[in-house]
Amino acid sequence: MDYATLLKIHLAAVAVSLALFVLRGIWRMLDSPMLKRKWVKIVPHLNDTLLLAAAIGMLVAAGLNPLEHGWLMAKIAGLVVYIALGSIAIKHGKTPRARILAFVGALTVFGYIAKVALSKQVWPF
Ligand code: HEM
């Protein structure tokens, strides 16, 4: 698969990831039974796997080594923090306050990762 196609898949998965995360965050705040639906438990993880697979495909296609590009390391680190905060926001946060703080934190980190991608700078502000 060529780089341009992988980038399109990556960007589509980025949009779906954000949409599903916001939706699940809202359902969590409302204690909605939607969160118990099977597809809601599976699809976000499949999509995030696709997001990462397309990213790895681009690295291979373009011969990019994250160890040589700070902005790629920043994206990988950002993704780890986004996943950790996301799991607190949706699952492991014990109080509504902890879950909301983690939700806002995860969205902030998501914005940072997107800014890093567009600017190719570790500190894009
Ligand atoms: C939530 C996580 C992520 C978000 C929100 C995100 C967002 C984006 C965005 C918005 C672009 C488009 C940049 C442009 O059009 O110039 C992009 C491109 C890219 N992303 Fe990600 N990304 C994420 C995770 C990752 C990860 C973990 C990697 C692997 C290190 C990665 C590698 C890349 C690469 C190689 C490009 C292509 C850059 C280019 O050719 O301009 N992304 N990403």
C-alpha cells in the first residue's frame, strides 16, 4: 500500500477515534447503558489498532525511524498518554471529577498530537 493511501487511512482513523472517544466520554458521564453494547466495546479498539497500523505502515514506506525524529517520538509518547487518560476517563476513574479531568486531559493530548503531526515540531505552540 502506498504512503498516500496509508495517510488517508490514518486520518480517517484519527477522526473516528476522536468521535468515538467523545461519544463514550459523554455516555460515561450520563451512565448510559450504551457503553455496555458489544460494538462500543470492540470498535474503538479495532479503529485505534488501524490508526497505529497505518502510522507504522507510513514509517516503513517512508523509511522513517522515530528514534531519529523527535516529532515522531512525541506522537508515540502522546498516544500512550492519550490511551492512559482515555481509560481513566471511560473505565478506571473512581469519581466523576477524576473521569472529567482525565477526559479533558485526553482531548488536550489529542490536540497536541495533531498539532505535532501538522508542524512536525515536538513543541508546536
Ligand atoms: C491519536 C494519535 C494520532 C493523531 C491524532 C494523529 C494525527 C495526525 C495528523 C492530523 C496527521 C496529518 C499531518 C499532515 O497532514 O501534515 C498525521 C500524519 C502522520 N502521522 Fe499521525 N496521529 C496520531 C498517531 C500517530 C502515531 C502513533 C504515529 C507513529 C509515530 C503517527 C505517524 C504519522 C505520520 C508518519 C504521518 C505523516 C506525516 C506526513 O507525511 O506529513 N501518527 N497524524
